[in-house]
Amino acid sequence: MFTDRVGWDDLGNGPELVSSNIGYMMRTLSKNMIVVVFGTLAFLSMAPAIHAIDFHKSIKEARDADKQNRPIVVSFGAVWCGWCRKMTYDTLTDPKVEKVADQFVWVKVDIDKEQELAARFRVHGVPRTIILDPKGRLLGSHGGYMPADQFVAFLNESLKNPNPEELLPALLRRLAEPKSADEQRDAVTQLVERLALPDRQQRQEILDAIKKKGSATWPVLSDLLADDRLSIRAAAAGALKHATSAELPYHPFAKRQRRTQQRGAWREWIAQQPQVGQIGQ
């Protein structure tokens, strides 16, 4: 005959002893769990931390801090941008990116806080990654999220770019503070070429800079009136009129003979102006 002994264990221990055993087991289990948790934390603290790229707050700060003359990666983003966060936490912490990261200096820009800088680099959406060479010329630009493999390929392709584009801030600096007459002539020519592009986002800024530089730019602009490219002739004529406020005619669509006559009139007018600055001043 079986006797139902509720609260008794198989060894014949009564309810009080069973309860005591259960309490002991729970306390032991709790202690063991604490040991495991702290042991795990101690192990994790000894493990190497995920490498994070050191970002500078500005391009100038990055240039000043770098002693190796490395290219600069500028990452444009915003706090509300989910794809930007994914780039930060997935792509930029990937070992493949870490492997090449030391070849560059890194800058992170919040477009909401640096709207003027974003406009200068023609950033219309985020994330946007651009790469500048040590002279400030554009090596590469890519909009949108990139996984690690694509990002590394973009970095490598940009480093091999044989024709870097000089960005507007650098061009304007060369115009304002040229080291030679040839450098200023080249800066004026490139700025006119920018004016001739269909994308005229920074047109007014260029025109104002040329006007501010004064009469030293006028001879170069008059020379560009003879350029074989219609768009350059038209851009140079517009810049010259803006810079001088003169009312002399010039028709970039006219036949060569007429254009030559009009350009001659401009050159004569420039020569008659008092205190015409020399190119390179």
C-alpha cells in the first residue's frame, strides 16, 4: 500500500527539511550566477574594444593634426538619419574598413549644424562621403549608405583618381591670396569654367569673389572673351560686367570678327582705368 506523504522527499525528509534544502539550493544558485556574471564582465573588460575611427570636428582641425599629409574623408550626416547611424555602427567598425582607416584622416560633419559647409560641397542628402587630397581637391564623392566592401572599394578608387577636382573654397583662397601671377590667372580661369557649368549653385559667390578681387582679374576675363568655347565666352562676359559695372557690349554668339572688335573695346577700356591692379596682387 502506498502512502501519500505530501511535502516529504524520497529520503524521508519532512516538510521543514525539504524547505530548508530548497532555500540552500536557491542561495547557492544565486551565488553561482553572480560569480558567472562578474566573471563574464571581467572577461569582456579584458577583451579588445571595438575600434572606433577617430573623427575630427572640422577639415581645418584634421589638416592641422595630421603630420603625414594624408587624404581626408569627410562624412556628412545628421542625428535624424538612420542610414548614417548604420554607416557608423556597421560599416565603419568593420575590420575591412579598420584595415585601411589609417591611410586617411577622418572628419564628421552634421549638416544641420554646418549648413554652409554642406552647401559648399554640394551635399543634397545624407549620408554623403567625400574624399579630399592633401591639397583640398576632390578625389571622390558618394551619396547613400555603403556596406563595408563597397566603402573600401570607394576609398581605393578615390585614391587612384588621376584628375582630382579643386573645390570652390580652395579656388577662392587662391584667388584672394595668390602666390604668383600664374596661380591667380589659373584660379580666375577655373572659376569662369565653374560659372559656365549648368549647375550654378555657387554662381553668386564666385561672381562676388571676382568683383572683390578688383581690377587685377579684368585682363584675364577679357582674354577669356576670345575662348573657342561659347559657354566660357558667355561666362567671362557676365563676370566682367559684374566686376566692372561697365556697359560695354559683348555678344558671345556673334561671329568672330564682331567678337574681336568688342573684345578690343573692352581691353581698351580696361587700359584706361586708373589703378588697374596687376594680376597676382
